[in-house]
Amino acid sequence: MKRRRFTATALAAAGTSLAANALGTRSAAAQNKVVLSFLHKWPEPNNIRFFRQAVAAFEAAHPNVKINMDAVADDPYKTKIRVVMASGQIPDIYFTWVGEYTRQFIRAGRVLDITKYLAAPDWHGRFAPATLDAYRTDGKLYGVPIEVDAKFMVCNKALLAKVGVTALPADWPAFTAALNKLKAASITPIAFGSQLAWATVHYIGDLNAKLVPPDVRKADYTLRAPVAELFTDPGYVDAMAHYRAFLTNGWFNKTPNALTHAAARASFYAGRAAMMYQELVEFGLAAGTKLAADGWDFFPMPAIPGGRGRQDLLTGAPDGFVVSPTCKHPDVAMAFLNFLTTRSQGEAFTAATHRPSAVIGAVTAKDALPQTLRGIEAIGRAKGMVLWLDTDVEARVASAFLAAGQGLMGSHETPEQAMQKVRAAAVAAQKARG
Amino acid sequence: MGGLTRKHHRLAAALGPYVALAPVLGLLSVFLYLPLIFDVIYSTHEWSSLSPTWRYVGLGNFQGLLADPLFWQSLRGNILYAAVSLVFQVAFALMLAAILESGLLRIRWSGFFRIAFFLPSIMPITVIGLLWQILYQPDVGLIDQALKAVGLGAYAHAWLGEEATVLPAIIAVSQWQWTGYLTVLFIVAIRGIPRELYEAAEIDGARAWRKFWHITVPGVSETTVLMTLITIFGAIKVFDIVWVMTAGGPNNASDVLGSYMYRSAFRDDRVGYASAIAVVMFVLCSIVGGLQLRWSQRRSL
């Protein structure tokens, strides 16, 4: 008897929410409105201001369209998107990270193939090929980029000049020679904060690409390699050894695990370290700091001679949006994304957010630093991108890499031990995928 | 009383409590008991937020836990958390309460200490997390500065950045936060002990320690047991302070079951596995709750 009452209560509660949903749909239908839901990860005041004006402008041009926008910050977004997906209430347009992160949504049938929409030359021609390629899986396009980002070694020119380094390091030996000179002069060579583990895999991911043969890396990252070979290439251990060497050689500041990326950046901007591995989207933050007064430049992580991977790739990724196959009005959704990536909206994006728009030519000297403009040019020239490691491998493999990134900044974990854990996670993930 | 008959009154009186309790029961069912049942069902499946189907794996997730070094490491984190909390939040708090109530301090100072000890417990956890992140900073943080100032610079650490020190550092924050709160609860309990007992002991020439051991401790035994159980519950469920301060890092060194469960569900997308961790936490809490129930039944007999 008791149990029946429980069930009745639960059903009543469920019924109420169903009725509410049905009512919502009906009232929208009554007004003959096209309603789109839109979920992204830019709720910060400057960023959301851009999106609010874009939505308002699009709605004004299309009076029958209503866009319900919702935004949560980067980290909580990772939780929110999982919950939303599990609930089955998939937003019509939503943000995902490129790479395996998006591929898992594609495999689960949660992303619409939009190849035909982007085929229009006046649309796909707005983006650099490497930018758009990040959204390509098995020859099909699945996403529309809104901003580009890449990782560069940013350097304080005054501090480099102090130790006689005037040319930007072109390869690994020149790079390490500069680091050793800085260290010898008691200048912290590189500011690094790994308390938030994502900062670690930007190094490891780039080094993997330089030291592991590209086809092997692809087979491992996509878990398509035979189980006996999964993540066994010696290049991975080598990459982790290169990464750990930054600590053991004294090229990083002490105890990176106790510093956040933001804290490390503050110390770099204050002139207390000579270099920092930074994202293009951070470039604008240097304005008004001691670093800006000292003068700064940047270079990609230098090539490693003899490395068995690719030396001509740039670590970074575009950010952008995908459309759900459950969207009832894909044409309208795509029209909105087209509008978001017009030249004028691209300019508005960079002006409001100080982040580099993915639209070619939308970032101008008016709204961006000269360094940002050159960074965007470097992305345009890149032969391809090394995507963020933590979104380019299966989630639990990513967790293992993230833990390794911190473990190797401690006192006892070896590159071999760290890679063993990564491999174990990959084997389990492959087994689970079946 | 108008048209209401006596029968109606009886009916209303009989149903009244049930009607009043119904909303609570409904809310509890939807937000507590149903999720609990679902959790057990989820834990026997392998599924993710994206999987179109669920794969029944029976006890597979639990077998996975037994073989998972991270699970055992997290559980050890909870056990350490519980052990330290019992020493500080129960034993030490009781001693503090006894000192504050002993009359050894002037009334004004006793009041000051009560407020000073209590204050951390009303601060939001995120504020505490950020505050202590700053205090724990290597070199520039207050803790390391203080150690250096008193000549203990050799003991300075990157407290939250080293795998050996991170969990003790977080646990210490919890003690800082909650010991004062439990002290106040103990003060209330001590005030419930008849003064005559202390006066009699004084006439007999008992010293402070003997009074504490033979009057205060037995006098607050009920509160002590309750605080012990609440502290253990808290240690099993702990999540927020860990997540705010380190998210389980570096290299999972500060993981507890709560943080490992959260990461399994929302980062690794292994919802079935995370549900199994939740079931383990529930079972551990149930055992402690069962002990509490048995103890309180024995008291009432």
C-alpha cells in the first residue's frame, strides 16, 4: 500500500512537468513561432553581451524566430552538457570542444551533418582551412567555428635580451639553450601553473604530436589501434620525459602544481619569468602590464630534430557550435550560425570579447594587438592543428593524461609509470566501447 | 461549529497529521527515495550520458571498484578524513568546551573565544577554499611565511601542490572550520550537567582533569556519540571543500569518494560506475546510521 502511494506521488510530479512542457510547446505553436534553444559556454559579461546583441539582431530580422539562449562557464559546461544529453532534451544549437569530444556526440547521433550548408563558398570561404578541418570527421563537416585559438610560447623581450638572446628560438636546441642561459642568470625561464590540470596537457599534447608518428597517434587517440599496441609507442614516454625535463632542469618555476595558470600568468606579466606557454585568446590580457612595457613576442613550440611526429603543426583549436539532429528547424538554426559568422558579426565578436574571431579578416588592428593579428596569420599558415589533448582523446584517457601532467610535476612519478596509467585507461575505454 | 459532526471531527483529527506530512513525504520520495532506487539500478549498468542503450553488467561495476587503485586511494582519503576529524572535531572540541566552561577564563574572554572559534563555520565553503588556497601558497602564503618567521623554514611546503601534503592540508581546513562549531554544541551539553556534581567534586578536592574525566565526559556522552556519528557521516560524504580547493589533484592525491564519483560521472562519463561509488557511500553511511539507531534505541530502553 505504502509503495503504491509513493508511485502515485512520483507519477503526479512527473505528470505536472509533462503538462508544463506540453503547454509551453502549444503556446509557442499558437503564435506560429520557430523556437530554437541555444546553449554555450560564454556567460562572462563581455562575451554574453556579444551573443545577446547577435540573438536580438537575428530575431529582429526574423520576427517569427525566438532563440532561447543559455550559457554556463567553461568548467560547469562540461557537467551541464552531460546532464542535458542524458535527459534527452538536446539544445538545437550547442557548443562542443572539437576532436574526440565532438566525435563522441557524432557517434551517439547527437550532431547534425551540416556539410551541405557549409558547401556554399560564401560561407566556408570565411574560415581558414585548418580551422574548418577541426570539425571534419570522415569527410563530413559537423560544426561552425566562431573563434580560433592556438598556443604559443610568449616571451619577455627585455629579459631575453638581458641574457643575450635576440632571435626567437627556431628549434629545440636553440630553445633549451635560451632556457639554460636564463636559468644561469637566475631568471625563471618559464612561468607554469598546473594546479588546474588542463594547462599540463597543452604541453604533453604538443610534444606527443612532435614525437609520435602521426598515424600511430591518430590510431591511439581514436582507440582504433589493436589493444596490444594501444599507446605503446616509445614517443609517448619520450614526450612525457621532455615535459618533465622542464621541471627537473629548472626551466619551470618551482612547484607548478601549487600555482594556477592565472597565478603563473600574473607572475609572468609582472616580469618575474621570461616565457609562458599561452593561448592566443589570452594575448589581449597583457595590455598595461610590465610585460607590455618590456616588449613581448611569441613563437610556436619549436621543432624537435629527429622527432618521429609532425613538427609543422600548431597546438590549438577553434571553438564553435554544432546543431542537434533533433532540431525541428535546421535551416533556421544554420541561418543563425551563418549570421553569427558574417564578417560584421565576427568584427563585433572580437570588439566585444577581445577574442580572435574565426572569420578571416574580422580581426583588425582597430580591436586587436599586432601580436594577435600575427597569431591569427600563423594559424592561417599552419599545416594543421594539434587539438587540445584533453578533448581529443576519450574522457577517461584524458583523465589519465591530466593526472599524469600533475604527477610528473611532483617528485616521484616517472614518465614510464604515467604512460602505464594512460595505457590502462585506454585499454579499459576501448573494451567499454566494444 | 456549524455543520461539522463529531464524526467529521474524528476523521479530520485522524487524517490531519497525514495530510500535513504528505507534502514532505512527496518531496522526499521524488528527491530522495526515488533517486536512491534509481542509483542502485544505474549501478548495475554500464552507460553514459550519450549511450543510446544501457548494458546490464550486474555487479560488474562493483568488481571494477575492487580492482581500481583510485577507488581504494579515495576511500583511504575518507578514512583519514574521518580519523582526523574525530580527534579534532570531537575529542579536541570537547576539551575546548570544558576549558571555556570551567570558569578558569574570565567571562569576557570565554565569550570572545566562543565567537572566534564559531566564526569559521558560518563562512561559505567557496570563500574558505579560496582563502586557504592563498594561505597555503608556497613562499608568499601566510603559512610558509609564518614557518619561516619562527625558524621552521625547513618545514615550508607547497601544501596544495605536493601529493604528500595536499590531503592533510585540506583536512586541516575542515578542522579549522568545524571544531569551533562542535565546541559550541558541547558547551550547550556541558551546561546541561547539574552544577551540584562539580560543586561536590570540588568539596572532595577533585582537580580540573578529574572533574573533566569523571563528570563532564560521562555527562555529555549522548552529545559525544551524536557528534561522532555526524562527523563520520560528514567524512564519508565530503566533496565540496576538496572540489573547491584541488578538484582531487594533483595527480588524484586528494581524491575522496565524493570527488572520484563526481569525476567518474561528469568528466569520464561513466555514470554506472559513478552510481556504484554512490552506492558504496550510501552503504557506509547506512552502517553508521544503523549504529546510531541501535545506540539510541538502547538509550530509550
